[in-house]
Amino acid sequence: DFKYPEKPSTVQIRTRPTGARIYQNGKLLSLKTPALIQVSDVDTARITLESKGFAAKSIQIKPFEEDLFFDFNQGK
């Protein structure tokens, strides 16, 4: 059973195509992919990515994850 670090960790989020909007815990961030975000606990680890012309993708970032890549073209 993993626990989130006591200090916020940085996660790099990349998408294909780039420029996806990022929501963290339901709040739209002023960043677009690629971006670095801070994750401090299970609530802030809920990420939704939106790219024009594709269905939104919700992701739960795992503890200690440092890099996240999502290809909207493949739906993975």
C-alpha cells in the first residue's frame, strides 16, 4: 500500500497532441500540456485532460509517478 509523500512531488504531464487543458481536482489550471504540476495527496492527484476534438480523459496519478503521457489519438 503506497502513501503519497509528505512533501508535494512534481509530475510532468505530456500529451499528443500537445496543448491539452489540465484540470486538477476539478479545477482548471492555467497550464496546458506539456506541463509540470505539484501533487501532494490523493485529492490533488485526480487529473482530467481535455483536447479539442477528443473525449476528456481522467487520470489518477499514482504515488511517486514522475512522468505521465497520454496519446489522445490512440485513446490510451
